[in-house]
Amino acid sequence: MNYLDGVEIIRKYTAGSSVEPVLDFIQLVPHDEEGFANALDEIGSTNKYPDTLVGLLSFISFILAHKAKVNDLYENALDRYEVLSQMTTKRKPNDEEAKIKRTLTDFILKIEKVFEIQDLTDESLVKELNRFVSEANLYGITENEIKTMKISSKTVALVEAHLDKHRENYYQYKKFKAIMIRLIRIADYIIAEAKRMV
């Protein structure tokens, strides 16, 4: 993992430009899945987020990984919805088909709402990371120094509210993951049953 290259990507970000290159780098930052999952409740009561640059990037990487898992389920749910819609274009859907379509729609919309919050939060975090990296004189800094670099107390204060949003998103993703797996399984069963009846 080359943190110096990543810091350069963060430094080059400008307001109004895409945050994707920064997020692509952050997604590659290793994170302790179990450690962060266990620490999130504690973080909620103490409001103590990582205070090193790499620790902060690792936390964001952890949240982005959960978003990616839910996004895969979201895409699968859209596919099932599309299949069900095509199957019922020339006939009235039965009760099971109508119900699963409604439920899939409800959760697809709920997930989209959380994705919107995540996108805004990511943008705000990237802006603050860019400000920190730009204000800190990192010329000539080594890879090892980056790995232990503390973020300023000013930056900690500025990112805390955004990290709180990320923590809320994590709990939403956790809930949606279990629900979507079950809904997709039900949709697959209903689709298979409908194909069998044709």
C-alpha cells in the first residue's frame, strides 16, 4: 500500500472535481473488519474516532466496503424487480409477485436515500482531508512518517460530524444487508415458480 501516492491524490483534489479518485484510493486502504465492527458501539458513546491519517482512511475504507456489499445486493434487487416486471407486462401479477415488487421498491428507495447521504458525507470528508493534507507541510515526508502521522485537532473536530454520519450509515447497511439477502431469495423463488407455471 503506497500511502504517499494516495496522499498526493488527496492533495490534488479541488472543490467541484470528482471525489472518485480519492475514494478509489481509500477503498484500497487495509482495515480491520472485526476491530471496527466491535469498536463502533464504543465510538458512539465516547465519540473517539481514529486520530491518525492512516487510521481515519482505514475507518472510511471500512464504511466504503460495507457500502459496496449493499450496492451489490441493491443491483441484484433491481435485476429481480426488472425480471418480475417483464414477466407481468402481459398479465396481472399474482399477490406474491405484487407484494415482492412493492417490498423490493420500498427497500431500493430506502437504500438510495442512504447512498445519497453517504455520497454527500464522502464529499465533505474528502474536502477536509484535502484541507489537512494541503495545510500540513508534507514535502519530503517518508512512507513511514505518513503511517504514524496524527491529524490535527482542528481536522478531528471538522470531520467528527461526518464520521458520525458514516457510523449511522454502517448500521443502516448492516440492517439492509440481512433484509436484501432475504428479499432476493424470496424473489428468486417467486420467479422460479412463475417460470415453472408457464
